[in-house]
Amino acid sequence: MTSVWLATEDSLSEAVAERLLTEATPGVEIALRFGGRGCGYLKTSLPKFINMAHRVPGLVLTDLDQTDCPHTLIAAWFKGRPIPEGILFRIAVREVEAWLMADKDGFAAFSGIPKVKLPQDVEGVRDPKEHLLGLVRRHAPKNVKMDLLPLDPSQTARTGMNYNDRLIDFVRRSDGWNPARAAANADSLRRARERLAALRVP
């Protein structure tokens, strides 16, 4: 059995990373989980992750957000140093929500949003989370809106109380999110799945 550690920005990213890991390496054991406190925590914790990677391999998954490209983000985080062999450092362009919408068949069935309304180029969307929420406001049925959107539109919260839970359920269900299908529409996801093959047990 292969043991790994996992570092992600939030619970939704953790569910996505776990799904990708378990599909790449059946029987993988996630020994430690870090994160849930945003990209700032991941960046400041990078020295710790590098030290851990000498003993146990790990996956770091972060969002590109508004950084211009993955190379710029990697240069800023690693300060010109090479990424250690024991770390699989993957960047969702621009957020993991883009990877979810990239599975157009699955996301349309889950959300009730017509497939034709989903973006053709998910990685070209500047703010995938806000784009997703906008689609929900305009096209989703009431029960989906109640989970993903704030009950009071005047609230400062961008998302509803059940936003993460509902999307995590979509990610984890075998009849929900299909990473292989999504990877055909999201190059950063395709490359992440290919790199995760490095954790496969011989």
C-alpha cells in the first residue's frame, strides 16, 4: 500500500484531490491531511511539505486564481528552486470549480443547468466560482439554488451554507463527477491525472 499526504486549500479541493488520488492508485492511504485555510497557508507551509517529501510523497493542490500562469505561481512559491521529487504540485486553472464544470454531462445532470449553458473553455473563465454561481442563479432549479446560493442575497457570503457539502457529494459519487470526462475539457486536470500516475504501486 502506498501512503501519501495531502495538502489543499479547502474541503472541496480536498475531495477533488482525494478522488484523483484514489483513482490513480487504488488502495492508496492518505496518512495526513493539511490545509483548509486557503492558499496562503499552503504557501507558508511549503518548507514543511518539502521536508516531509523526503520521507513520504505528497500531493499539493492549489488554485491559480488571478495569477497570470502556473509558471509564475510556481516561481513565486518555490523561489526558483526545483520542485522536490516527492511532491506532486498541481494547480487548478483557475479554480477546482472549473474542473467540476469541465465534466459537462455530469455537472449538467447534477445541477440542472442546461449543458449548452456551461462554458466551452472552463480554464479561460477568470472566476470559475462566481461563474458557477451565476449559472445557478439563472438556470438551476430551486433546490439547487437553496444549497449553493446565500438565502439572503444581501449577505456578504458568496455561497450558500451547503455549497461545499453539495459539491463534495457530486465529486465523491460514482455517478457524479467523472474526472476522465472532465480532463478532456481541462488541460490542467489532464496533466494532473497524468502526473498522479507516478504514485501508482508497481
